[in-house]
Amino acid sequence: MIADTEIKSPRVRFPPSPTGYCHVGTARMALLNYLFAKKNHGAIIMRIEDTDRERSTKEYEEDIIESLHWLGLSWDEFFRQSERTEAHALAISKLLDANMAYISREPSKKEPRKSVEVVRLRNPGTTITFHDFVRGDITVDTSDLGDFVIARSVRDPLYHLAVVVDDADMRISHIIRGEDHISNTPRQILIQEALGYARPVYAHYPLSVATDRSKLSKRRGDVAVRDFRAKGFLPAAILNYLAILGWTPPSQSEFLSFDQMITEFDLSGIHKSAAAFDTEKLRWYNRHYLHEMKADDFASGALQVLEKAIGERSLSWNGAVGKALVPLIHERIYVWDDLRELVSSGELDLFFADPSLQPTLIPDKKSTPAEAVRHLQHTFAVCKAVDAVKWTEEGIKSALWEYATAEGRGAVLWPLRYALSGRDKSPDPFAISAIIGKEATLRRVTSAITALKSV
């Protein structure tokens, strides 16, 4: 096996097919090629393989490019296979002239009563052995492949012919791709040999599977990069998770920066068995990267998401309350979408709108309405006396704690908690008061007193 350290200026390619949105499998393929090329000071070629004219769309192409750029991946050269028709036609002509391929008239697959002319490669039926960077030597008897079709016409190549010609013209030295392409390799080697092209080095890594071991499909939205982006996953978390999915870095570290990935990457570290793509594990990675963010950056991101989500619930936005909620948010979420769900569930409504109160629920179970009124009136007076500097969770608790201990914590703190939240389950009243501010706290306590007196 060739060691990474022996490789000089490799040329690799990202060859996505624009027949669906950018799938995490596409992103992983691009990342492995990127790390290998950067580690070995090589070049990266982005090649849109759009020979499937019926399913390829501009929308999917743009999504793939945008998604890979969002992840932080880039390339040195860009091509579209559909724009290389002349090069493919010249190769087909060369094979036909050398009698290594022939035109065959056959029934049309779409219209069996009609016939079409296709181009077939003359298969010599040899046994081919190629070395795989991940799996070692692989030997295939190609006689079972027969004379396979390489073009729909002399100017309309199929995938195998186009890929081989493009790889040769673009001087691709290493083909790093999923194991589903192992079966394609013998056909492509036969075409290479017929055209007199040099053979690149192959590395076929195991494909990622779902947690139930089923195949991940790029036409399933839940594994599209755009959907993870929309849910608020961070590019760094996705890249880190995709990198260690089926690869063990020499440092054994679970968390790697982009530069660390490049420094440590070696194809020999790729596992031979399939790794499961676990969204919950990705969420765990994302939480790590959220916690690694600078405090100001996290607050800025959280407030942007929170303000929009609060607006969607038709609640009045309060920037001071939003900023006060940031520490609570920091501990509760794994991705930004968790914050949206906290808001959409109504869990954070109590911080942005005064609650509706049921008077019978204001006293604790052992107190009378009159006793609850007395405790709330005392609480109002104590809170009103707390100055702005001491208006913190600890400051409010310190001011009320002695009275609550003497009178009974349930009797004092339950009415306050309910007055502030309108719920039987909520954060403690000191935390709520610190977040909503002195003015809102006094207003809500007053409303509770009024509600009790009206009973």
C-alpha cells in the first residue's frame, strides 16, 4: 500500500450528480477528498456529473454548490460533464475507429417496437486486479460483464465512458468514493485500457447507513444538508461528525478543527465496516460547538432566532428579556431549532406576556386566599425595595428568603411562582423575576392580589 506521505500533489474530484439535494453522503465524499488533497498539497476538481438529463436539474446543482460552500469546502477547478460532449465524442470515435467498440442496433427500452443505435465496448473478458487503498487488492473476472453499452449514440455518452474520459483529461490521480462504486470500477478500467489511459489509485470507503442499518437516500429530506442547515446545525459540527464517521484520527480525539482534520487525515485510518449516521450523535456534536462559541456570538445567534420565533407567536418582543434568557437557552438547546421549538411550544410565553390567572390556584394547598394576599403584599413591598443593582436571581432570593422561611416557603413562594408564570410547573420565581425585570414582576404580583380580592 502507498503511504500518504509518499503521495506528491494528487488531483482528486468531487463528482456529484445533480439529481437530488446535497445529501450528507455527498458532503462526506467531498470532505474525504478535500482532506486528502489538502493533506498532500493537491488539487480539487469539482465536476457536476449531469449525464442523466431527465433527473438532473439546475436547482439541485445550485443546492449542492451552495451546501458544500456553506460547509466550508472549496475547489480549484470546476466543470460540468454536459459541457464536455466534444471530448466524449472524440473518445467514442477513437474506440470505434480502433474496433474496440461497435454500434449496435437494439430495441428501445422506452419504445420496444422501435430500435435505437447504441455504442458497446468490445469486452476482452480479462481478469482485472486493482488495488484499493481501503480494501487491498480486488480481482474481478470481467467476462460476465459482456459487451456493455458505453453511449446512447456517438455523441451521447453514458456515465462510465464520460467519467473515464473526464478523469483522464483532468489528470485525476486518486478516486476516493463510496463502496457502491466498486462494481463500476472493472467497467471503467476496461474503458481506460481501451483508450490507453493510465489507471488512477482507487479508495472505496464504506457507505454510511441509517441507525437501523438501512441505506441513506439523497432523495430523503432528513439527510439533506439544507435541512440540517435549516434546523440550525453548525457547519463545524457537521464536518467534524462526518470526518470521524468511519475514520479514526491518530489522536483519537472526537473533536477536531478543520486544520486538525487535515493534519491527521490518512486513508489508512478509514474503517472497513459501515458506520451509522446517528442524528442524535450529530446533535451532541452540535451542542459542543454551540458551547465553544464566543459568548457574544452565541447570544447574537440566540437572540436572532428567539426574536423571530417570538414574533411568529404574535408576542411582543422585549430585548432585555431576550438577553436575560440567553443563559437559560444556552443550557437547554443542542441546535437552534430546539430554541424555535421551546418558543412554539409556548414554554417561553411567560417571559414575554403576563399570564392569565385562575384565582383558586394562587394560594398553596395549605393557605387561604387571605393568607395568600398577605404574602403577596409583603412580597410586593420587598421586591419594590430591591434596587436595580441587586435585581438578580440571588438578590431577589436573599431579600425574600428570611420571610419565606419564617412563614412557610410553600405559602410564600407558591403564590409568587403562580403569579409570575400562571403555571404549576415553571422555573423558580427568583429566576423568572430576574429575567422579566422589576416592573413586570410588580405588575404580575399586583394582578394576582387583585384576582384574589375579587373572589
